[in-house]
Amino acid sequence: ILPPGAIDLIAQIKKINPFGEYIFQRPNGNRIHGREFSIRLQQICKSIGIKPRTLHKIRKTYATMLLNANVDEKLIMNQMGHTDISTTKNFYYFDNHNLEDSRRIIDRALGGF
């Protein structure tokens, strides 16, 4: 199960780069390394007037979306490159449920007691 919009995003990336070996690469086919990607991400954030984001923040958001969507933990571990789901949950998960969502989750877990 993918987060909402993920299929559309993947399709857009594939359209931009239909034969690329990497998702993010230069026209010559070489991949873009993390540091270069971070610099470009900062530039994009600045150009559109939003607070700068980091690759780590994107990883945290991705992990949180997968966990909140109840994606199989083995798949999440694979996606994150972790050998233990507790690493993902302890360092990458941000509980972004609002108070009402949290109440519903707790009520459901308690069986409506």
C-alpha cells in the first residue's frame, strides 16, 4: 500500500526520466549524490518561499506516512534500509495524528469501553 499520491508522483518521475537507472540523475546518466540533492532541495525551498527541508526530514515524513498507512513492517524496514522496525519507529516516526484521530484510535483499540 502506497501513500496517497505516490503512484502519481512515481508516474511523473518516470515521465521525466523514462529510461534512467536512478530516480535523480544528471543528463549524462550519473546519479546525483545526497549532498548535491540537499543543496538543490534548499534552493527549491527558498525559491518557492517555504522553510528549508532536509533529506532527513523527507525520510522521516516518508516513514511516518508508511507507518500511518499500516504498510507491512518488513516492507518499511526494506524501504528505510533498517534491519529492525524499532529503528524506524524510534528515530524516523513522528506521530502526526491530531487529538481527534488519537481518540478514535484509542477508542477502537479499547473496543469502545
